[in-house]
Amino acid sequence: MDPASITPNRLFTDLAYLWPVMSPPEEYAEEAECWRILLREKFAPGRPHVLELGVGGGHNLSHLTEEVDATAVDISTEMLRHSISLNPGVKHLVGDMRRVRLGRNYHAVLIHDAISCMTTPRDLAAVFTTAAAHLKSGGLLLASPDYFAETLTLPRTECQTHTRGDIELTYVEYTYDPDPSDTMIEVIFTYFIRSGDSLQIEHDRIQAGVFPKPTWRRLMQTAGFDYSERTFHLRHWEYPYTILVGTLR
Ligand SMILES: C[S@@+](CC[C@H](N)C(=O)[O-])C[C@H]1O[C@@H](n2cnc3c(N)ncnc32)[C@H](O)[C@@H]1O
């Protein structure tokens, strides 16, 4: 099978109903605590206005909504539907994080793992420009890439089974680099979806960006941010969990 023949991004479109099965909101508690620490350091005891770009199912955000006043953007209406039901107090909008302009400023812009959907330096630069356009001087940008070029070794495979409600999902995930001369990698998924007596098998393909730390630093600085990194150690995580921190000059 030619990977190019697999329809991409099904996990965020027609198969988005699998997202809470594959990556349940409860599993984000420890990760979200790191975001809470950084937000509290800067804004406590206030309740900052935050904009999350690429909110997806809003799973990470769901652990922060008690402390922030949030607006959330995603390019996928199917993923937004999850976040709307999980985070009813959040304002949700459809938009592309590379070009959306909401015409207002926030205290902080959050971009969780969705930042890894940017596969080229040009797209990454556009997202940082979007972030800067929604902050005042001193405003905070937090982003947590899934991958850094310095620590990623490929190919990588993973297989897990998760059950939620009447769906049992087993997925095999194969991550590889189709072209080491560029910044894009690809994750090929096979989903085995059991519900009642039926077994459905689906394929998916998601592209992601991998950049070295100096590229993250340079692009954030070019967009007007002072750059720093905060690293946390999470249980069950292979790598240290790094959140990139930009402060708008
Ligand atoms: C892995 S999911 C995010 C999951 C999220 N962190 C959560 O806690 O549920 C990545 C999301 O990025 C969104 N996305 C990808 N490209 C985007 C773009 N250009 N603009 C806005 N959202 C985008 C996808 O639609 C998807 O919902």
C-alpha cells in the first residue's frame, strides 16, 4: 500500500469520535499541571484571558478552565465539538492558527501538541506571528511540541488498546521519516475499532513537524518573543516534558 493513498488527518475529521477513546481527558491531568504552574507564576492570583490555538478535544484545556477565561480555536469542527461539550464555558471558533485574527488581545496564547501539526519553518513562523498578534507586550506564549530533532529516533512503533463506553480501540502507530532532508515526519495509524459484535479496521496518516531547538528559538525570537524553556519530569514519559515559553517584547 502506498502511504500517499491513505487519506490524511482522519483522527481529526471523520474518525474524530475516536479521540476521547484514544487519548482520554483524564490522562492530561499531570501534563496540565505544568501549564497551570507556568500560568500561576505569571498571573496568580488573577484569572488570565487565554487563547488556545489548535485546542483539539480540549482535553488539556479542561484541566485549566477553573483558572482561566478561555477562547479556543481549531481548524476541525469535529474536534471542536468534543471541546465544546467538555468545556462549555469556553468560547470556541473555527480557524487556522497560521492566519486567524480575532481582533483582540489575550494575556496568554497556549498551543499544546497542535504546534506539531506545523510541518515547515514557514508555517511555524506564521503561527508565532498569530500568537504575537493576540498578545500585548509582556504577554505569554506557551507551546509544547511533541518532538525535538535532538531527541527523536525513528522509526518508532506503538500499540495500545483503550476502552471507553461501548468502543474498544486498538491502534498501531508507526512513525517514520519519509524524507530526512525536510522537517516533516509521518505517523501511519491502523485502528481496530470494536463495538458490539463488529470489528472495523481503518487507516490514517498524520504529518508532523520536527525542528531542532535552535529553530524554535530563532522563529520565536523573529516573531518578537524572548525565548526560554521549562522542563518537567512526568511519570511514564520517555522524555522530559518541555514547554517553550515566549514573552512578547
Ligand atoms: C492532537 S490534536 C490536539 C489535542 C489537544 N491538545 C487536546 O488536549 O485535546 C491537534 C489539533 O490541531 C488541530 N490543527 C491542526 N492544524 C491546525 C491549524 N492549522 N489551525 C488550527 N488547528 C489545527 C487539529 O485539527 C487537531 O484538533
